[in-house]
Amino acid sequence: MSRSKHPIAHYPFGLYFLYEAIWHLLIPFVILRLLWRSRHHRGYRQHIAERFGFYGAKKLQTQPIWIHAVSVGETHATQALIERLLHEGHPVLLTHMTPTGREAGSALYWKAIQQGRLQQVYLPYDICWAIERFLKRFRPQLGLLMETEAWPGFVFRAHQLGIPLFLINARLSERSFKRVQSFGQAGQILFQSFTGILAQSGHDAKRYQALGVKNVQIVGNMKFDIASQPETLALGMHWKNAIQVQGRLAVCAASTRAGEEMIILEAWKHILTTNNWTSPPLLMMVPRHPDRFSEVADLIYQSGLAFERRSGMSDPRSSEEVDPSLHWAKIDVLLGDSMGEMAAYYAASDFVVMGGSLLPTGGQNLIEACANGCPVILGPHTYNFQKASEDAIACGAAILVTGDLNSELINALAKAIEELLVNNAERKKRTDYALNFAAEHQGATQRILDQLKPALQN
């Protein structure tokens, strides 16, 4: 398509120049923020030059398939796709924005990295000269951006250079759709400039089409195709066996956000004190962000509940294993302050309270929990995972709890948790629903590959 006919020709570049100017003004603050965040994760102070397009003497791949996965969740979601591309002989360039995403990619693809078939770097910030250095250095055959990563500078420059750019596993919540609309023509042209958008659901596809995007396909959610690592699952089963020896059940509060831990802890205290438990249940609380681990530890301590940190436990894969009963017998809460072990927490749990959904942050991915046989309790805020949440609730794999006030939400949450703890038949039924829900929605990776086939053959 000639540039004159493409929407980018009509983009309000005065707005784009303002966008660039703001980025340049923010550079010192961006660096300071990285250093500040490195207090909790030293990875934020590593490879800072890459965030501005400077990659040193890294050995280059030839015309790689570039896949951008911001953090851990997106990195794991690309696993089946990347493995297929590597198997077909395509070199892969995997970019991230967070150290945890980069670590997850290193753990998944260490062998391909050693063989030179996959390379990892940070994607530079959306600044014209950093974009130029990145694209000229790696010369990708095509780019695949995960979910919501529509950076104007990258999208427009890739189009100008003739690099096909797809938004895959794409989602656009109603809230984000309205935000894009508020930018008028500028927001519409951004999404019209993608070669194609491969959307998770019909809801997402309709919103993209309402922005004037022509090439939108519904492919499903790649996160249904995630395969947990056998070693991680084995660790979770080891924990589960240790918990079950004591006759206890376990509940995982997964990917919790600020403010949600207090709601869950209050509900948990109510459950423990209002029931005559022969073997009281165990709560596993796993905060979404590693830099909040110590903060959440303080909250659990202040709640008066007995707890231990995962980081203080022995690893059953080491030679220094301690009797599991020393860890599980005397605690009410396990704080999951580890990375890359979410599947282990799910494998050890009987059901899940999904973080991000109790307060208005849009929810988190419930798919992995269901795939590991855990029915899910959801709060009212699931707009980032709208379709998956609606489908899970409809088929019985998830339970919705609501409350206009925190006290109402605490009561509703405590009631839902208690029902699943005491009603074995209901819990077993919903476990089966969760497994069936995950199995029935698989296949998005293959559908994405089918849509990409013409671009991969060029």
C-alpha cells in the first residue's frame, strides 16, 4: 500500500512531535526510576543502555522474528508460539520491558539462547533515535507485539520501513477503548497502522473494528496454550502432599495488588475464627509485584496470623531438605515471595482467589489456575480479562463475588471461600469445570500461526 493511501499519511504529526518532546524530557526521570526500582530487584539497573537502543557487540541474528513480551505473563504466553517458530528454523528476537520477564525468558529458552537461535534484549523506549538503532541493528523480518503494546513510534516506523507488524493475543477493554477514542484520529490511526490485529475475543475485535481497523481476526487467547514446567509442577505436588498429610486444604490468593491483601486477610481471619476446624486450611498469598513482598509480609504480621515466607523454606530439589511438617503445621499463611513458581502454588492449592479483581485494577489471568485444576473466585473488576472471566463464570469454573463496600466484599469473599472449603462435592465439581474450561479453549497459537503464514513465507 502506498504511503499516500495509508492512514499514517494523515497522522497529526504535531501531536507526535509533542509525544517525542515529552519522552526526551522524561529521560532523566526514567533512569532515576529504574535505579529506584533496583532497590528491590537489581535487574532494573542492568542493561540500562539497551533501553535506549545501545546493544554493544551482541552477535546478531539474520532477519529474526521479533516478539515483544513485556513481563512474565506475556513471556509464558508466547512459549508455544516461540517453540513452533524455533522448530521451523526461524531465529527469534525476544524483547521485554521488565527484568522478571527477561528472567522468565532466560529460564524457558536457555538452550536456544546458548545455540544462538534466540536472542533476548530490552525493547528501547519509544524515542525516535532509540527506535532507529533497534530496527537497524536487528532488522526483524516481522514484529509480533503482545496484547496491548501499541507504541506509536515503533508502529509508524515499522510501517515506513515495510516491516509487517502484528498485535497478537490482542485485547482492548472498554475502558482502554474509550481512552483511545479520546485521542480522536490519532488513536484510530495508531491501530490502523498495524499489518494485522489478532484478537482474543469477539468483544476485543469489535472495539478494534470500531476504530477503523480492517484486518482483525479472532484467534482466542494464547494463555490457554501455556504448558507448566514439569519441575515446577513437581514442586507444587510436593507441597500439596505435605499439606494433605496434615488433612489441610490450601487456597491460593494469586497476583494480589495493593489493598487486596487486607481484604483477603480479613476474610481469612473470619474463616479461621468462626469455624471449628479439625485441620484449619492454609492460605498461600502471592503478591503480583516482587517489590511488595516485604510490605505484604508486614501486613500479614500485623494481622496476627502465623506465617512463613517461601524464601525461608528449603527446596525439595536440594540436598538440604527439611521435614515439610516444620513449614506447614504451624502457619496460617504462606507468603509466596518467589518468582517463576506460580504453577507450583496452583498445583498445591485446591482453589484460587484471583488478585487484581477485588479492587479496580482489571483482574489477572485466571487461565493458568483453571488449567491446573483450580476453580477461581473473582471479584467484580475483570475488565482486562473480560471474555475469559465471563466464560469461566458461565461454565462454573469461576465464582463471582461483589460488594460496594470493603466490608461487604470481605463478607462475600469469606462466604465463597468457606463454601468451597466445607463442601467437598461442590469443590470437586468446580475443579472438573475448571479443567474442561481450559481444555476447550486451547488452540489460539495454531490459529495465530495460520494467520502469520504469508508473512513468515516472505
